[in-house]
Amino acid sequence: MCRLFGQHAHPGFDVAAPLCTAPNALRIQSHRHPHGWGIGWYADGRPELRRGILPAHEDAAFVRAAAEARSPVVVAHVREKSVGDVAPDNTHPFVHGRWLFAHNGTVARFATEASVREAVEAEIDADLRALILGTTDSERVFYLFLSALRARASLEGASLADVQAAFRETTEAVVGHADHPGVAKPTSLNLLVSDGRLLAACRRGRTLHLAAEAGPAHAFVLASEAIGEAARWEVVPEGGFVGTEDGARVHRASSL
């Protein structure tokens, strides 16, 4: 479906290892998820984004971007397309202002039923709806999340609690439109977001793992699959939420 990676870590954290060289690095996972890649990080508080439509394991630009990504927060993604062609505008992470967003999963019936697509888009604020560039369900879920978030907080000063609530409202809206009793493949919404200060994710329908180390060498790392051999990974429970504002203190919730 796709694979996510997000980290909020101390300045010496080597993001190139989990992205490129560690056992089961994201680049290795791209053999099974070959439909493009993206790496986002922050410079002077603003997102820097590199994306490609080749498989990450075949694209030297992925390695260069991993080496270039030098900020406490990094968000990365390798795609296995379910909705939308392989194209730059369909490649994660998506960006708006300070926000980076990646999705692992599929909105049920989105690709086959116009009524689902129209209902999800109708939930997005009109000015944000006008910014949609691609054809994925994921980009629309991003702008729906931003619509829900800014209804309760400034996009420049949202808290983890605000993000958690916006995740809940986004999930409820999408599932309400897309799923019905007996749907063959229910909606899956593993969502990962950052504004360069906080990093948060929720799990619905796909795997999600967390490795968190406190202290001076703190690192808060989220990934669809465990990466490397040294990190102590824990499974985020189905329906759960995890986030941090500083990379050291972890907020966990068993449900949205």
C-alpha cells in the first residue's frame, strides 16, 4: 500500500541510515512499494521537499535527498499506488504551509464511485479544495485534515490535542462517506503529519511502529515497519494516536 517514516530527533540523528542503509531501510521497502518516493524536512522553519516517481531503490536522488535532510523533523514515504497514477502530484509527502502529510492506506470505494469522491471533497474548505493538484484520495484526506484542524486552532500554533481531534474528525468523516456494512475493503487511514515542531500519527487499518528514546540523544521515530536492529520498536495499537512536540516526551492514546 505504502510505507511511512517520520522522526523527531536530536541533531546528530543519522536519517540516512533508516532511509537508505539500515536493515529494512525505507529504500529496501521500496522494492515492494515502487511507485515513487518523497522526503521532507525543515530549513528555517519551512518545509524542504524532494520527490521522485522512480522506485527509491533505483533512484540516486533518493540517497542524495536522505543525505541532505538535516533537521530534527524528517518525514518520508515510499508509495505503492492504489488510487491515482504514478505522477509527481500524487507523490507523498504533501505540503501546505508548514505542514507535511503522508498517508498509508486507501479510502474505500474512492477509486470506483464518484459519490464517495464528491462527498469527501465537499468536506474540505473551499479555498483548500482549490489547491488540490493530483488524483489521490490521500491528498484530499490531507486537505480535509487541515480543514478540521484550522476549525479549532491556528495552523501556525496547533497543539497535539488539536491534531488528535482533527485526526478523529477526519477519520469519522471519511469513513462515514466511504464505508458501509459489508464493504469488501474498509477504509484504512494511517496518517502522519508535522509542522516542523510537532510530529504525530494515527493508526487505522495498517501497521505502525514507534521507537522512542529520551535524554540528550532523544529520538522519536515512527515507521510502518520496524527498521534496523538496535532500536526498540513497539507496535502502536489499532485506532491509536502517538505524537511528540520535542522528540523526547511522547504522548500516547489508545484511541482518537
